[in-house]
Amino acid sequence: MTLADQLAQHCARPTCAIDRKRASLHLMAWTGAAALAASAPSAQSFWQGLKALSLSDDPWHTLLFEASLGSLFEMDDTHRQALVHPAPVIVPAAFAVARQSGASGQETLDAMVRGYEAMIRLGMSVGPAHYRYWHNTSTCGAVGAAVTAAHLLCLSAGQTAHAIRLALVQTSGLWQTRLDPCDAKPWHLSRTAQTGVQAAYLAQAGLRGPDFAFEGKKGFFAATCPDARPEMLTAVLDANWQIHATSFKPWAACRHAHPTIHAAVGLRDVWSSQVDAPSLTQVQHIEIRTYDDAIAFCDRPDPFDTAQARFSLQHSAAVALCQEALSPASFDAPAIADPQISTLRKSVRLVADAEFCHRYPLHFGARVTVYWNNGICLSHAVHDTLGDPECPLNETELWAIAEDALASAGWRESDRHARLAQIRALTEDTTGAGMAALAPLRPRGTSPSA
């Protein structure tokens, strides 16, 4: 069998209630992140631009818009080894097809589990060199969306394999988007979700992709993955489904910044508990030791806007030391301009640490050390980050994070509770009732239930 055939069969395995429950938690986290993004000014631009050739109630417009939201506030879930953020692609793809097909809540969650698996497996197979130039979430996401849609369309294994192939030959997403000030990253994900869903519909209609789309001499691995690991597409790993190995994000920042935030929060707890704790105004310098990619993605000592602040180790450490609780506003303009935070940012030194580099990407870690002028030094390290499987967030904590995001987006309390309760109920839904209520999330100033 070709690799596409093998991946299609691998993703056709049975799921269970535990898997669906896990998928509902990722849906809950995505809902908060997407609602928050829908309240941002940039969401209005996406909404207007995406409807230029369609009506606002067009299903494709809905898919493109929802897929643009999940990563805007950097609260998207993460699989560390694959270096992908599945929810922003898989959730909109699942609900785009479920709304059209009338699929039940259980079927939709099952489709999410399978889509996560395909996307993550491909992410683990592309190799480190791919990640230098290619946005893994985009390049691997189309295959995940195709498998998600294929399940909801009840495609055979052979049809699913062709959906995978058709998605793979269209996949793209260049990392230049993180080097230049631009708005292209959410557009990556809109097109990625659409490509996967369309590939499944095309396969349903009988269209075929190239048999050796993965492994052919002009295939995906040959073109974009100089150190590919094709065996990872179907290798036997510890977790039954890779959705269980996917991390949640508690803070609105790049996942590479989360170890630094977590370590700085731990250091702040130690520092603030001391009776005669030195003032932060007397800090000589701050040292952050972490892995190479964290520095490559997030070395921004002087961020000039919110997007840059979310990708700044320096800002992440400074704001975590200064604020008792981080929120999305911790990365907004007032926090960036805060004199104390700005001063601390400028004192930060970044070091690529051999231990953290060796453990990456299976583990995201960092150590933050603060040196004061009077000679006092405090240090705190984390080897796994809050939200990782080794340091998990429970359902109550995830509910609170999602509800806080919905509240920040302007949702009324009754609407927040109704949406999150509906998500929780999907694990028992076998009829499709209530699925239409999971409609496109509305920009700030309008009722989310309108």
C-alpha cells in the first residue's frame, strides 16, 4: 500500500468515549480563542475580504472565516513533536461538513480525533528541516482537514486516501509570514481548511490524487522535507490517538514563549512570598535559558505591537514578573508601553541551553533567573509547560480559560455558559440536534447568539 493508503487505514480505527471527551475539551479551548479573535478589528477585515465573492451565509465563507480565527490570539493548541496547532484547522473543517451533513455531536468529535491524528502524524514525519521554511500547521493541516471531512462524509478507506492525496498536492504555507509584519498567517489556515474539505468532496465525487503523493520522486517529501521520517505516519506510539498528546495554551502568546512565562510565573511566586523581597526596580538583568527554536521565533527585545509582543521572550518574562495574572491584555499596547515592563525587557539576556535543546521538541522547557543589584539571585525552571500532558489543565481550568476569553470578547454570561454547556453535551449527542447553533462567531458589539 502507498503511504496515503496506510494513513487512511490508520485513521479509520475505532474511537471511544474517552477520545470524544478529549476532543470536546479542544473544541472548548478553540471556542474561547476564536471568539476572542472574532472580537478583534482584524477579524472584520477577514470577514469583509472573504465575502467578496460569496454571501455572508455561504458555507465556504463560514469555513474560511472560522479557520482564520483560531491562531490570531496565539491560544491555539499544540502538538510538540509535530510542531502543529491542530484546532484552528480541524475544528472549522469538522463543523463546516457537520452543518451540511447533519452529523451528530459524537460523529463530529470522532472526525476531530481522526483529523488531529492525520495532521499530527504528518507533522511528525516532515522532519526538522521542513519547519525552517514551512508553516507545519498549514502544510500538514490540509491532510488533517481532508481526513476530518472524509469521516463525516462516510468515505471508504480508498476514497479517504484520495482525499489525502488531493489535499497534499495543494498544501503550502511559508514561514516568511513570521519574519515580516503581515496578516498572512490566518490566511494560511483559512486556505488549509478549505483545501482539505474540498479534497474530501472531490474524492467523494470520484476524483483521484497521485498515488505516490507522499513518497514519489516529485512528491511532498522529496520537494519539502530533506530529512523526512515517513515511518512516523503510522508508527506505533504510546498514545492511542495523538489528540491525547496535544497541549493546551493557557496564555495568549506563542507556544515557544510559554516555558518562559511558566518559569517566570514560578519565580514570581517565590520572589513575592519573601518577606524582604527586593524590588523589581532594582533588577540588574534577567537571564532566560531555553531551546534554539524559542529564541529563533521569539527574540524580540522591543516589540512594537501586540503581534510582536506575543512572540517576545523578553516581554513574556517581564510581564509575567510584573503582573499577578496574565491575560490577553498583557500583550496589548498599554502593557508594551508600561515603563517597568519595558525596562525589564531591555535587561533580558537569552541563552540557548544544551539541556533544553536536547529535550526539544518532545519537551518545551526554560529557566528564568533574575539578578538584583544587591547580589540576590532567584531562579526557576520548568521542563514541561502548563497545558502539556505532563503538566495538564483539567476540564474546570479549561472551562475557566475559555469563559474568560468569551467574556473578553464581549459575550454575555448566559451566552458563555450556554455555548460551553452545548460543547460539553456533544459527547452524548447522537442525533445532530443543536449543531446549527455552533455558527460563525460574531465580532465584538453583536450578540454571539444572533
